Amino acid sequence: MSAKTATILHPEFPDYAGPAPGLGYHRPKASLPEPQVALQERGTGRLGLGKGTPWGWALGPLLVLVYWSLGSLTGFIDSRILPAPWVAVTTGLELFEEGRLQANVAISTLRAAEGLVFGVSAGLAFAFLSGLSLFGGYVFDGIIQIKRAIPMLALIPFFILWFGIGETMKVTMISILVFVPVYVQTHNALRGIDLRYVELAETMRLNYGQFLRHIVLPGAMPGILLGLRFAVMAAWVGLVVVEQVNTTSGIGYMVSLARNYAQADVMLVGLVLYAVLGLASDYAVRLIERRTLGWRRTLAQ
Amino acid sequence: MSGNVSGNVSGAIVSIRNVVRRFTLKGVLDGVDLDISRGEFVALLGRSGSGKSTLLRAIADLDHEAIGSGEIYVPERISVVFQDARLLPWKTLLDNVTFALKGPDARERGRRALEEVGLGGRETSLPQELSGGEQQRVALARSLVGEPELLLADEPFGALDALTRIKMHVLVKRLVSVHQPAVLLVTHDVDEAIVLSDRIVVLDQGAIVADICVDLPEDAGERLERTADLRRRLLAHLGVETAAPVADTALS
């Protein structure tokens, strides 16, 4: 039988009065009802990560917060050692009313932002110089690896000698802390550009500018953005270091002052601020990541 | 030293003289001479390791890791289709086709090229959304949109399933008749070479061992017989001895 003649027939039952009781058979009136097919999402495979939830990442921090709150309520955690979590909010509000909080956050943010701009620009520039040219690599890469091996804290005395104790020294320190991850990740990404795409670019006779724009930049973007994620965190962490050296403003100053007077609640406000600012900037970079790297197919999707 | 000089010698669009290539690891060419005329479809047939890809890469100027000698003259506009479609995963299909083009009509030309390979309307899709055959069709569109004088194809259908491959053969025949580039198709598939090309060059151990013109007659019966005969000869050159009936059934 060919496919054309294989029609499904719905026989008429002229003498049929109504549905037989207990039989799930109904005579069609005008037309057959649409087949009801329940479609459902089928998840990922056995080795995939499964479907994520948008705020899933908050579970761990929330558990810590619950433990901390319960500990403070029951007195299991001594408030002189670690104040209750809500103390961070109440003290924060007090500091805000005094005007100290926003003034310190503003100056710290400015330092972090300046350091970020300088550090990221320099990191990208040097990474491209040493990643895309052998000679550039010979000149710069060694120096930067040596710099990486020297602890930042050991450099502070020299930086004070060279740049004084003012803003220049602080922003320079943050810039260098930001520079390193941006350089390392970008350099690695550039050297890891797939040779097959380089071949393609050669056969298509791209000039160097087109090669950079169409192949190198988008190809290295995952690495660059990973470096940027490290960088924003490094900028905030750097504040802790530089704002404890001869400073009279900033979150770090607020914390070290509180340490001198054993004000655990103000110290806690500082820590919470760092956490919030760090997470917020990391989230911002991940948003950029999602926008620009939408083409990637990875385990996390 | 090898010299890749653009130019035309005595009507041939590609002219290769005494080309030698040595690699430390794989592939050799041992004094290859080859001319390809304008619009000619040449299949380069050989076993794996025969040097056929090496020759193609030499013509495409992609073999700088090799040491060698000889002269290679090629036309100005060459494009290459690789075994993998080699689409840029971060670009849409249209951008993949047009990113090397210049001029205000680049996007329009890209759109037409995609339409030509049956992917009109898919301009904004990403390569990862396509099947292997579709990706290779985009690669074909990309290679033809610049109207090349020479199209180099390195086993472009090697990674496709048998049914998709047949469809691709039909598509390639049509595209080549429209755009009329000279084609050098590297393959190890004897039937593919017979179906597609005007001329079949067999390479073995880095040297050309056969150069056969494919002019099959129109008459169906005679055509079948001649095809089977050609197939047997080519397989013999490739070191595969077949009994005649086997070859016939395989072709029908």
C-alpha cells in the first residue's frame, strides 16, 4: 500500500446514541480533538551538569549566613570575637548617617577604578606586544614573570621610596596587582589561538588589522575576560594593602582605624563592603562575558 | 627556495615545476610537475601519505614548516576549502562568508552566496547550530564569494556521511559550472574523483604516477563500462587490485 492511500478512517455510527457507560470511547462530533502531547524539558545528559537555577550560587553563602546568625543568637559565637551579621547593617547605617561610610567608599572606589583602568590597559598592551611577537615576548615576558615571583608586600617599601606615600603610590600598586592577571590570561589566550584559524586567515589574504579584528581579538576574548574577572577582584583586594599605609581615607583606613580601637563592628562593615563590591564587579564582568561569548558551547550551559 | 609568484605561463592558470618538499615528520614531494588550465577541474588522487595534501598546501602557500625547492605559479585569487569547515564560531554565517570582502555590496554578495548553497535566510545563525554538511556548504559559499580563479579543496567531503556527500557533489558541480574556477580537489575517493573532475592526477610516494583525462561518453551503457574501466585503472594505480565484477556492482 502506498503512503497516499493509507488514510485513517473514522467510521460513522448512525445508530449510535451516546457513549457506552464505562467505555472511554466518544464519537467525534465535528472534528477529532487535537492530540494532547505533554512536552517537557528533558534536561541534559548523564555527564552534563543539569539545569541550573539563576540564584543557585547564593546557596553556599546563605548557609554560612544561617550558621552565623544562629551562632550569634544562641551565644555560641561570642560577639566580641565576631559580631552578629545584622550588626554589619546597623553599624553600617550609623556610619552612613555620620557620612563616613559613603566618603570612604567613594575614595576607595576611585582608587580601585583608576588602578583598574591603568592596570587593564597596560596588561592588555604588554600581553599583545609579547603574545603576538616573538621579540616582544623575549623583551617583556621574562621581566613580567620575574615581577610575578616577587611578593607585592616586599615591593611596598620601594614603591614608597619611588612614588612617596600619596595617591600615586596607591594607584600604582593597585595597577600592578591588576596588571598581572590581565597580562597572564591575555598572553596565554593569544598564544593559544587555534592555528587552523591562522591558516584560514592566510588563505583569505587578511591583512594584519583584519587578522586582529576577526580572528585574534574574538579568539582571545574568553581569556581576556577571565583576566578581567581576576583583575576586578585584585583591584579591591589591593585596596586592603595600600589603604593601610599612611592613609586617612578609604575602606582600608576605616578598617585599620577600627582595629586600633578594637571596634569589631566597624571592621565587620569593612569586610562586608569588600565582599559586596567584589561580588558586584565580578557579576558585572560575567554579564559582559555572557553578552560577548554567547557563541560558546560549554559544560556550564 | 620555493617561489610563489603570481603570474600566468602559457595558458595554464597553475604551473608547478619540479616541486620538492621534505618534512621531518610526514609527507614528501619528489619533483612534481603539474599544470592546471583556466576553469579545469582536477582531482588529485592518492593514498594517505602519498603527498597529495602536501602538494595542495604547497600551492596554497601554507607549507612554511617544510624545506623545499621548485617553482609554483598561481593566480591572484585563490581560495581554500579544508576538510573541516573551519567556520569562525564567534561569527554569524553571513559574517563568516563576508569578513574578508571589501566594498559596500559585501553583505549583499554574502547573502547571495549563502542562498546559492541553500542557506538563504540563515544569515544570523551561528555555525554551531548547523549540521556538518551545512557547515561545509557555508565554507563553500565563503570560498566562492570572492570569485576565485583557483579553488583548492583538501578532502572537503571526507568528514561527511555518504548521503550528504552525494548531495554535496551535485552542489559542487552546479557551483563550479556557475563560477567556473579552476579546481584542485584532493581526495582518496576514486568515485568522487570520477564524478566531479575533468582530469584525475594520481600521486604516489610524492610523485605523479598517472594523469588521466575523464571524458566519459554520453551513451549510458558505454559510459558505465568506461567508468568501471577507469575505476579499475585508478584503483590499480592506488595499489588496490579489484576483480571487474566487484567494481561494477560497487558503481551501480
